[in-house]
Amino acid sequence: MMINRTVRYEWLSQYCWSDFATKWMWSYNHDRPNMALGGVTPKHRLARLRNFSTYSYLAKGGGLPAVLKRAFDFLLALILLTCLMVPIIALALLVRLTSTGPVLYWSARVGRNNALFEMPKFRTMRVGAPSVATHLLQDPKKWLTPIGSFLRKSSLDELPQLWSILVGDMSFVGPRPALFNQQDLIALRTAHGVQTLVPGLTGWAQINGRDELLILDKVKLDVAYLQRQSFCFDIHILWLTLAKVLLRDGVSY
């Protein structure tokens, strides 16, 4: 999957919120290519904090519930990033010291209305691992880093996605963002209108099976969330997610 570098740069440039953000994002880990996005390096990844604006959600026709959801996401993400900064830095050091490669793995994911965005996670796989869903690997364990299994089962590898929530690429609750090459999942979600939702850190499907779900079952649960979505339902899902994380339930590797 190749994306024209010039076109992509021009598209991302409009989301730059300040010269400082531009220079910071350009200087970050500039030598590591992102093969999922056609070899584009992170120096072209620009901050997109414009997306936090609740007014942009009104412009997109989200209505008042979407605005309130976005405001909740932004404030909670900001609070958690502030409170968890020390643990996040500690985990980053552990990832760096226990395996060769970058601390963060940025993968091309499918967002709202099937638009691609880059989602960060603490790297749990060795450099060179195939860019496919973990359950599709013949022997996932051989690709895991020394602390990869622990990070996955504890869901600590997801902490960097607080940044994605902060900039508006994700929400706390919604369908988990598909990989750019999961065409079957993308097609089924689009056929049922699920692509209109902002992808989430957790979701109704996540707490009802996670890695163990078949694609058809996952989409059925995504559709159920689409039909039932509300602030109270989101809080219910977040509460159940916490219980799942503490029990390390539903993670194969």
C-alpha cells in the first residue's frame, strides 16, 4: 500500500497547530521508516490537536451527544496522561532496554469513515514481525519481546493511545480500529454502518471476547454498540473493561 509522500505531507500540514509541534514531531525518531504507510518516516508525522475541538464535531454533524463524548474523551485523556506520565516513562525505558528497536510502534489503522491514521502502542513484537493481526501469525510467541506478553496481557501496551484520544483519532469507547490490511473486517463494518463511529481504546466487542472473537461475531457486537451507544453505556463498558484488564481476560498472547 503506497501513499504519495508529497500529497500526504500537504494533507497533514493543515493539521499542524504550531511551529513548535512541527519541529518536535519532525525531530522525533526521524530515521525509522513506517513500512505500513509506504516507507514514510515519522518526521512527517505532524501534531493534529485541531481535532480536539468540539466545534469540529458539530461541523461533522455529530450533534450534541458527540460533542459531549469528545469533551469527555479529551479531558479524561489529558488527566490520565498527566497522572500516568511517570509510569509511561518507566515502561518506555523497559521496552528500550529489553529489546532492540523503537519504544513505540506506529501502525496504520482505519479510523472514522475509513480514514487512515497512525496508532501508537508500546512495541511488544520484535523488529521485522509481519504487519498482521497477532492471531494470524503461525507462532506469535517467537515474535514477542521479553516483556511483550506482560504488556499485552496487562493492556499496558495500549497506554500511548491516550495520545490518539487526545488528538481526536480515537475515543475511549468504540470499535477497536482495524489494521489497514484487514479488508474483510473493514468491508463488514462498512456494510453495517460501523465505520461512522470513532474507533475506541476499548469497546463492546473487547469486553465480550477480545482476541477470541470471530470477525462476524465482532461486527455483530460493533453493530450492537452502534445501536445502543450512549454516555451511560460507555461508562458501563469502561467499568467492565477495568475488570477484564485486572483479570487479564481474553488475551491469547
